[in-house]
Amino acid sequence: MRAIMRDQVQAVPDIHALRDRLERMQGRRMEAPVLPTHPAFSPLLPGGGLRPGSAYALARSSSLLLALMARPSQDGAWCGVIGMPELGAEAAEKYGLDLDRLVFIPDPGPRWLAVTATITEVLPVVAVRPPVGSTAARGGAEITRLAARLRDRGSVLLVQGAWPQAEAVIDIADPQWSGLGQGDGYLAGRELTVSVSSRRSPNARRARMLLPAADGSIELLGAPAERLVPRGHDAHSAPAYPVRAVG
């Protein structure tokens, strides 16, 4: 079922045909004030979850992305992943995503924005990585139309990179791996700082967490802290911390 679904999605050249097919496959939309995500993120996110109709700018971390998508997927939401050919089903399943409700489009081509807009019309949660050299972070007519579609359909867009008018920027910093001995051993877990800068709050929230812990789980370490966003800082489109490309 999963392989057939991915093959069908990639074989459709017409984005309107793709939309029709996904509508038939999904059959429903999720309706909720916010989409719950993992409890470790709840104290950091505005409203405690992912707000339908909104876009979020994320650090380029597969672990962060999958951790945010896992709970909506487990609750029955169809999820789409666009433009991330290295992100496989095994990693998604490890974080708890339901592979029977997960659509992969590894290479959307030059019309990636149009493909993303189409997928957000029919799937509640969509993740996308803009291609290298993309000017999407500057805004423009296509981005404005995509934002309108998100609001109309109540979908959540998770973008790996900067994004104009993002509901929040979710970044990671200071990763520390455990499990290595004196030059040998296996990476068993990772502790890092997750920070969230929101357009709805003057304070950025951050907390240390295990993402993942040695047993593959996600754990919040201590209570989240807040810091005042400097005057003139644009939390809508730029991360509070430099975006790091980590797994």
C-alpha cells in the first residue's frame, strides 16, 4: 500500500489530478483549534500545539520535523513530505508516524510551490524544504496565495528554512550526543535546546530536551525559559538562533 501510494503520487504529472487523487485517498479533514503535538513541545508552542491555517519555519533537522508530525499522524491526520529525498519511511516510522497516511514527494521539480499549495488543500499537515536558491522567504504573490489556501483549508505547513509571516520559528542549538566512549561506541541519544519565537508573544521560549533519548523517546528537561525578543527582531521570518543543519 505504501509503495503503491508513493509511486502513484510521483507518477502524476498534473497537480490538479494529484489533488483529486489525494482527496479520494484521504476522505476527510481534521478540525481542531490546534493540532496537538508531542507534549515536550506544548509549553513552547503558542496555544500548546500547531495552529491550523498557519506556517512554521523550522531548523533543517529531520528529528525535529518528524517529532512535530508524529502526534497529528497518530491522531489520524494525513501528512505530506515534499522535497526531502533523504527522509525515508524507516525514520518516519521510528518517530511514530503512520506510514499508511504519509505521502512522500521527494522531487517536486521547479513547480514545488504549486505542488505544495495543491497538497495543502487536501492534507492537514504538510512539510516542505524549499530548494537551494529559492527566494520564497522574500514573499511574493505565490506565497500570498499559499497562505490564503492554508487559512481556507486549515492546513499546517512546516517549512525547513525561513518563511514570511510564519506563525512561529522553531530552531535548535547546542546539540550534545551521548553514547560515545574514548573514541568508540555508538551514538545513543542527543540533548539540545529547542527555541520557539512566536508572532503572538514578545518572548521567545526555549528548553533543553532529549531529541531523541537513548531509547528513541523525546523528553523535556526542566521547565522552559523565556527571553525577550530584541526590538526590531522579526520573529515572523527569521530564526531566533542560527539555523543548523543537523539530523
